[in-house]
Amino acid sequence: MKYHPITPTADPAGAAGWTARLSRALSLAVLGFLGGKLLILLTNLWWFPSLKHGNDQPAVPDAPDDRPITLLVPLRDEALRLPGTLPGLLAAGADEILFLDDQSTDGSAELLHSLTASRPAGALPLVRVVPGAARPAGWVGKTWACAQLADATNAELLVFCDADVELQPGALAAVVAEMDRQEADVFSVICRQRTVSWAERLLTPLITDVVLCLFPFGLLRAPAPSAATAEGMLLAFRRPAYEHLGGFAAVRGELVEDVAIARLTRRRGLQLGLVLGGELVQARMYTGYRQIVNGLGRGLAPVVGGRRWLVAAGWLLHVAAYTAPVALLHRSGRWRVAALLGITERVLVEAKTGGRDWPAALLVSASPLAAFPVVLRAMRRRQVWKGRTYG
């Protein structure tokens, strides 16, 4: 009689059970993550303020309404944007606008002079173009430009605005009124993102999504100095607060100077204010996929303290939370609920900001995949922005 050795065989039932358990654990974690974000978003739908026209803005007792408003605009290679945004800057309600030509190479300063040459003498706002000095070692281009602008005026209220921001008439009065209402020393407007291409529609609104879904507005009044965020496209300071912080010199080497300013404001015990731009303050930050990759990629690592592993981990989390549920719809009802929560989140963010890009909301599962080149860019030790290289 022959004896044949028994060969172990695979256990399909065991493998299937292990896969099912893994799917269940992962889906529950995703549901917890999305559910937590949705709870924060729901509070911010009610709590987070949006800019309104003057007649709709809440009254501020004893707030002076005759204060001159000086708008400070750093300008570097903005010749393509200026014709579209300059009319809004001029009509926003400033008494004076200072542009700083940050050594532009595309004729931005000359274009600005030609666009404003036909204005009547003495017409408001007064417009001045300040030539920028060479950037000292250790400074980022924008922080150096903003520091020069602050030194070029004696204004008590410093309102810094990027040249690509689209302002509506009355926007600055609404900014000042909301800044007074929040009793803010430093004040940031989260611009409504105007998007055109599909890459912009999938990725650029994620900036606002992060604020509304991960930052409860009430934290600004809580004794938690680390709870701080800002967007530097429109950033206002009261002069005493600006000097107390040390101005932009205090964050001279920061690629993401707005978040650094916000954190410094909270650490120094000053009041930080935030508001959504609504219809009054909008911007098309990036025009096309390449600009998005370069622009968002340069800022991801600094926001998390240079810990690039956190950038990678965050991306994987978003793949699991927004892309995986669509791929695993067939596995269980939990994945279908997760997919619905992801779409609901984006729909509510679009409704709150006024963007109302419903087709892009339905494709939220594609956003993490579209962001993969952004993550790769963020892993680089050196970043290039507007012709300048930063370590």
C-alpha cells in the first residue's frame, strides 16, 4: 500500500473572512472620519460668517465709518491678471491703493501705469506704485514685498490683497465692518474660489473644504493657541497688532506665511478673525493643472511642519475616505453610505461658499487621484514659485 503525503490547500473561506473583516474595519474608520468632518461642517454652516454688502452687515456699536482704507497689493508678474482684476480693486472702496512692483519681468508695472493713466487727477482711490528693493537673504518673495508695503504707509489699518483677487464694490467696507464685529486684530478673508478647468474644479475648492470641515469657527475664541488658520489672499492688520507681531519680518522665511501669521497671532494672545468671501471677494488662484500642482505642492509640507510623511499619510487617508467607497460600493452598505457622505460634504461646502458647482461635487471621489502629482511635488526639498527657488 502506498502512502501519499497530504498537501495543505488554501482555505478560501478563511481568506474571504479575513477580507470581509478588513473591509468592515476600514469602512467603519472611514465612516468615523467622514462623520466627524460632517459634524464640524454642520456647525460651521451656521456659525462661520460670510461677507455681506454693507446694508446686510451686522451693525457694530460705536464703530467709526470714516476711517481711510489703504489697500496694499504686492505685484510680481501679474500682467495677465491685472486687466481683469484692476477694475475691481479700484471700485472696492479704498481711499488709496499701493502697488509694490516686486521686480516683475513681464511689464506688470508698466501695464499698471497705462491702465490707470486715464483716471482724472485726484480721483479716488489714489494709486501709487512703489518699486521693490532686492530681496534680502532669508526672506520669501511675498513676505518681503508685504513688509515693504507696510513701511510705505502710515495707515492704521493695513489691508493686504493679492493682485489676482476679484473685489466687488463695497467689499472693503464689509471687510472692515466684519473685522470690527469680531474685534479682530488680524483678519483673514477666505476667498470664494472661481474655477474653470476640471482640474481647478476638483482641487482648488479643497482649500476651503479643509477650513470648513476641520476647523470649528468657535475655536477662534477658545484658549487654544494652536487653533489657527488663515488665507493670505486678503489679510488685514490693525497697525498696533502688526507691530506687536513684528510684521512680516517675524515670518520672513515661511512659504505659507498666512498660516504662520495666524499661529503667531494666537500665540501672542491677539484676536484672529476669519470670514468667507462670499460674492464680494473671489479669486481664480490657479489657471490650469500645472499651476495647481506647483502652487498647492509648495505649501503642503510647510503647513504640517515639514513632515512629509504626514503629507503622504493625509493623501492615503483621503483616498480611503473618498475614492475607495466608490470602488467598493458592491461590498457593503457601509461603503455606499461613505460614498454618499463624501458627496454630501462637498455639496454642503459648495452651498456655504456660494460656489454651487454641483457636477464637481458628484465627482469628489476623483479629487484624491487628481491630487497625486500635488503630493509628489510636496515631497521635493526645493520648491520653485514665480521664478524663485526656495529650500
